[in-house]
Amino acid sequence: MYPGDHRPLHFNRQDGRFNDPRRQDGVLYAAGTDVAAFAERLLLAAGLIMGPVGAANGVRVPVSATTLETFALATITFAQPLTCVDLRTPSGLTQIGAGPWLLTAPHSVSTQWSRPLFMHPSAPEGIVWSSRVGQAVISVGLHERARPKITAKGLGPLIRHRRLLADAIRRFGLVITPG
């Protein structure tokens, strides 16, 4: 998922959980499914949800139709396997001297870990973690050095993806608002 005014293969140098605090290298953020990408980019990043939620508990999460027209969906494929730092388990976090707090800390904290991880002599191309959306949701941050191995294909504005929107309505209590 990406802002429609960017290219699908966009390496963000601004604010993001594992961005380079010096802003010298970009990170492409992705998720294991389109619904997870939707939740990560539009719901968590905007502060509309703080963690796992569901429509069943009566929570309603507003997203404007304009946002759904502005953001676009993309698929990414890999020409070769990527080497990633895996932070999905307590042992993965412990190996780098961190704990689960790293994945929920403000970006000003987690970005301080980004540069040492990406600059490690093993040259990892990404970081994988469990999203705050739910344990079964996988998020990835891919370092710019992985660009030659990644292909992205834009799939158009979110407003055109009815199955995705229906899933977001069921899972997160999404309510599409005008404007």
C-alpha cells in the first residue's frame, strides 16, 4: 500500500518504525496480506487503532473515501530470497538486546535500532516483525539495498478493491466516510 502520488516501489526516508534516523537510506514497508497492509498503513499509522480490534466488539473505525481514492495497493515479488532480521519471537528480540517493547515503542526509539541492524556486517536486507494488528500479521521493512531483488506492481486505488474493503469492514469495523 502506498500513497498514489508515489511509485509502488517507494523506499521511505522519512518517518517509519525502522527508518534510518539519519535519513540516508530508505525503507519499503510491506505486510503479509493486503488487509494487514491496509491496517498497518491506514489504521495503525493514523492512530485510528492501537492494536488488535474487531468489528465484533462494536468498535467503528472511520476512513474517508478520499483516503481510499488517494492510497493504492501494490504487490511485491522477489527475484531472489532476502536476508532478514526476524523479530517475530522473543528470542529474536533478545538476540539484538531488545524486548517486545521495541515493536510498540515510538518511532523515535525503534529508529535508533534500525541503522545498527541494517549496517551489521551480515548486511540484512530487511526486518520482519509481528504487527500490532495481531500476532498472525507479519510486517516487513525492506532496506534500500534490497531494491535490485524486488519488483512492485501497482494495482490501483484502494477504492477499487471491494474484497479488501469488505475484509477491513468485517475485521476492523471500518466505516467509509464521505470526503
